[in-house]
Amino acid sequence: MSSGNDCQPQTFTKPAFSEKEATELVDRVFGLKVSWIRPLPSYDDQNFHVRVSGSKGAAEGADEYVLKITNSEVSQEPDLTEAQTQAMMFLSAEGFPSATPYLTKDGNTMSLESGGTGPGNKKYLVRLLTYLPGTPVAKIAANAQIFYEIGKLAARLDKALAEKFHHPSIQSLHRGQFIWNLANVPLLDQYIDALGQSKHREVVEQVIEQFKRKVIPKLSRFRACINHGDLNDHNILVDSSSASLETPQYRVSGILDFSDMSYGYYVFEVAIAIMYMMIESPDPLSVGGHVLAGFESVLPLTEEERGALFLLVSGRFSQSLVIAAHTAVLYPENKEYLMITAKTGWKHLMKMFEVGQEAVEKRWFETAEAYTNCAPT
């Protein structure tokens, strides 16, 4: 759920291509004939699920793709999109279930195109990515096993990017005032009016103030890496690896949406994963321990990183809820999608503060500790 490379959410033009225009785009830019197309929900870009008829050069066994048309603001930063695309290709080569681009007729990973019904003659970066099968975590009755696997995945992904990913465009991932980077929770001050005067606003103001005092001064002591930045319950696909309906075992089959990638810290990734896995859980306060255990099976956190976890999770809740409220005022036609997290997010954030940091952390850390004696295989 990105919103550009500065601290102004939704200052871009979201693409508005018709299905007919999108079909013509796939033919003209990629040389593929579309046999079926449908729109996919998105935050600030425009996505289509497309099926193509058999064609020379189509990826072996692949006849389904996602046509991704990037918003006008990010489209002005091709190096950033190139870095994200190269990271996806790198991770796929390393065995992670990430999409890869189908090259344009000119042999490039993307093309800058005009079109759609937006104002002016805006240009949009267009990519065609392999379609990944699977069910979003948001659509399953998630259990401790998949929470553990997602934590493990988050650590493995960041570790691989930090240790092995090299590309000339990688510097573009230093995104400064990028509103979705977890270090930038204090920037929410600018958008908090969207909450009106409410108990929700009071809690977010408390999060921001504590974040400024307790997290920002410690950032230099956290271990740095590149973050995916948006491992949410709609961006992680799973399939069932067991026949048991009573105790299903899941494996991650797809990692979507790298548009929030930026330089950050390992502890950011686990905090973001915890927050999003809490969204649909009937027992949200228990989730963090399972995700943390999976993450620490690959990369144990330091004491300082652990000590920041509660405020980092709270900070991500605040980012998601405040920016969604702000954006929904500007784009009411997209309100239903924008407010997905808010349906349960406010309840969970309020509950965290009602229970208190010490009690929540105790629950997370004791759950994670239990795995050291009996870790899932």
C-alpha cells in the first residue's frame, strides 16, 4: 500500500485504463494476445489479471499474468521501480515465490506509456508480471503454523536482500520521507486531522509521541537491511500442504507487491508482519509470539530491537489507519478498499494500549520462547 516517494500520500494520479485499453497495451507493448482480463483491487496503482493465448516467447507453463500500471508519481522514478523489479527477479532466483517480469518487445522489464482517463497527458510505468497462484492469508482461518512460517519468511527475505542483492538502482531504495517507512511514524502529525476529535486520535497521538521519544533515538542501534515493507495478509499467498481439514498445514506460495520496498531495519519487517497478521485473527494479541518465533528462528532480535517491538507494531497500525482515513476523504470512491484494515485495526490498536506494553510483550516473548524447545519443522 505505497503512496509515492515523499510524505504526501495520494498526491498522484491513479491510472484509469479501461479493460479494452489494457488489452491493447498487452498486445502493443508485450506482443501477447489477451484472451481474458479482469481488474484487481489496488491501493494506488492499477492492476489487471490477464490470461493470454498461446504465444511464442511466453514463459514456459505461464499463460496468466498481472498487468501492473504504476501511479503517475512513482512512474517518474524508474530507478525505484527497476530496483523493486530486480529484487523480485533476484528473490525468485533464490527460491522465493515472487513474481518475475515478462519482457517488453524491446527486451525491457517495463515501459512508460500514456493512456487512461486521468487528467492531462500522464505517463505510467507498465509491467507484466507472472501471476502467482494461491489464497491470500486474509481468506483462510490462519493458525500458529502459518504465522510462524510468515515470520520465518520475513527474516529469510530481508537477510537474502541484505547479504546478496546488488544492483546499480539499489540506492533508490533510500527513500527519505517515504510515508510508509516505519521510521516515519512522526510524519503522521500532518494527516491526523482526518481522524477528527476522537478516542482513536488520542491513542495515535500517544503512539507518535512515544515513538519520537523511545524509538527514533535508538534507530542507529538497530541492524539495517532492505525491507519488503508490506507483508500484509493480502500480499502473502498460501496453499495447503496437508490433506487434513481439521489441522491444515500451509506453505507460502506467493509474495506480492514490492512497491513499499525501502532501506530500513530487520525489526521493522517483523513488526509489520505481526501487525498485519493480527488483522483477521480472533485472538490478535497471541499472534505476535508465533510470528516472532519464526523470525527469530532465522535472525534473533537484540534486546533493544525487542524492546521497540510494541511501539513499532503500534506505529504500523497508526500509519495504516491514519493514511487510510486521510486518503478516503480524498478518494471516497475507493473507500471500501482503503478501509480494509480499519474494520478491525482500530479495535486491535485500542486493545494493545488497554492491555499495556508490558503485558503484551510478556505474551509475545513467552510464546516465542516456547518454540525454542519445540520448534515446528
